[in-house]
Amino acid sequence: MMKPAKGPADPLELLPLFQSGILIVEANGFPVLKLDSGERSLDLETQGIKECGIKLSKLIEVEGEAKGIRGLLSASESTAKRLSDDGWSLALYDKGSRILKMGRGVSRLTGHIEVNLLKLRSLLKNL
């Protein structure tokens, strides 16, 4: 019997395991994430992520040759399409204000990615 090749874990593969319920994670009173299986949504809060000592750029592993913002955008597009195909949405918030949404419910014309341009500086700062 052949063992499967071990590679980096893919957090998106865990989403279908959540059949029902809501999972909320907080760090020192700051929300980090909320996973709602009924709504099929995953919400991340930058303040909580910072409180955990994690940088957003470490959560997003960019594969391929293009690095930096170009690689990040390319990886985000494929992630957004995959989320949409699976019926899930991911939203990123900064102090309760949505910065970015990807996946289900976002137009295919924009690559299933919606960015609040007024909060773009905040997104780049948090990367």
C-alpha cells in the first residue's frame, strides 16, 4: 500500500468537514476567525490575527515563480475560484470593516474577488 505524498497542509480542504454549526476563535478578546457552516462562510479579522502574532503574508503561501503582490494576486484568483466552486466565501475584515471578499457571492467577472478600494492601504499594511 502506497502512502500519499506529504506536502503543505491546505486549509481549504478542511472546510467541507464542517457540516453544521459555527466556530468562533478569539485571542485576548479580539476576534480571529468565524466559520459558519450554514452560511458556508469564513471571516478573518486582521486585529485578531495580529494579536496572535501572525502576519497575513504567512497565512498565504504563494506558489510559482511570481513573488510579491503579483504572485499574491495570482494565488488569490485560483483560491477565490476554488472557494466559489465549493460554495464557500472568505471575507477579511479590519476593525469590523470588510476589506476583501472572495468566493461564493462575488462576480465571476472580477475573478470571484471583491476589494474595498478605500481599505486597500489597510490590506497592504497588514500583509
